[in-house]
Amino acid sequence: MKAMLPGLLLLMISVSTQAQLTIFSQNFNSSSLISDYINANAPGIGQFNGYANSLVSSGQTAPIVSITNNRLSIDRSATTAAPSLSITRSTVFSNTPKVMQFEFDLEITNMVNGSNAAASFEAGSGSTSTTGFSSTTAGTLSNAFVHSQFALATSATAGVNSFYVRRISPGANSLAFFTGQQHITWVVNNSGSTFTYTAPDGNAKTIGDDQGAVWVGNTIIFDSIVAKTAATDIKNIRMTSSAGNMTMLIDNIVIKALDLAANLPRSITITLP
């Protein structure tokens, strides 16, 4: 038995915030089957409810979803412009974030020269109707269900396998375009007041209420993106590939509730006589 100083007992209680602030996490390393990352009724912390294509007309080829080299692959390199594909988490998160940080790695490959592609990322709260966050439809979401969104776009002028970050409303593309695998960080504030978070560059950054910010690596691309519908809670997410001929590879998705982490103690020290 270890000796203790008489009359003194130090009791350290460490409180881990990681499990409580992370509401979704997936690196696609556990299985090569897309079906293992889907659970329609009771998804785990790393599962989606499902994915769906929009109406595929005669002669069209729908996007193909798979796990390729431990990354989520949305392959529309042979897809005509019409069919879009949405991957949705429609089950409410275990903790509803007031300040959400959505991180993932992204790479564009197999882009057909001259193709203009688009993809969007949406956070909000819906129902199982065709206008809500449904895992069985890939249609456009009604504004009332979307708190915040941003998009990616490609352009022939930027070169093959490159992309811009796009602010949807008012519409604008980033001044710079990006190639290779990039780390994207999207922060959305729905807390009712300003919120200060640790930015990807390691500095403290303040974001206004019902606003969003998008970073690529350590560089902020868009700040103060006004929410589409401020009254909507952040309970669901959706990723949609809506146009163009390319393959979108996604990895290392982590979604955190930053407001929950801010309210939890890191450690407590109690001294007993």
C-alpha cells in the first residue's frame, strides 16, 4: 500500500468532455461495406439513416455510393447532370448542439474536364416528409427546415479536380480554389448570443448568433454567413452531391457540440483534511 501524508488526502476528479461534446464521428475504417454505416431507425454515433438518389430518368446513371480506401465515395464521374444524391442523418443527435462544429476531409477526383459540379452541406431540423431531412428522398429542402448551409463548387477555369467553397446566399465563391485532400471546418452558432471558439488556426474566434463560418485548413474562407432559418434547431445533417461529373471523397467526419464542451469542467481538485 502506498504511503500517504498524514492529515492530507488529495482527490482528483477528471471529467472528460470528449464523449459528451462529440455527437457524430466516423473515419470509415471499420468496414468496406457502405451498409455498415447505415441504420435507418436507430443509427449509432457514426451512422447515417440512409442515402437516396433523386429521380433517375431513362438513360441516366445514378451516383454510386461506396467505401473506397477507407473513405466515403460519391462517384458521379459517369453521371449525367440530373440525378442528385443525398446522405442524411435524420435521427436527432443524442445532444442537440447550439453551436455545431462539423469537420471532415474532402478530395475531388475523377473530374471530367469542363464539368461544373456542386455539393451542399445542410444542418437543421426536419420531419420524415419529402420537405424535411428524409433519408429516402434527395429533393431540395424547404427553407423552414434548414438552419444553415454551405456548398462546394467546381469550375473548368480552376482546373480539373479542384473546388471552391461557396456561400449559397448571397451567392459567392471563395477567391481561392483547392486541390488534393483538404480539411474543412464548418462552425454554426444557434445559441442566442455570440460564441467564442478555438479556431483551426489555434486562435480564439467569435461568431455571431445564427451565423456560420467555413475554414479550409487554417484559413477562414467565409465568416458571418447568415442562417437561412434562425428559428430552426440543429438536429439533423445532410450532404448532397447535386451536379457535375466527378468523385467526391469524404473522410474523418467529426461533429461536435461546442456549447456543451464550454459548460463542462475539465478537472476538479478536492483537498480533504
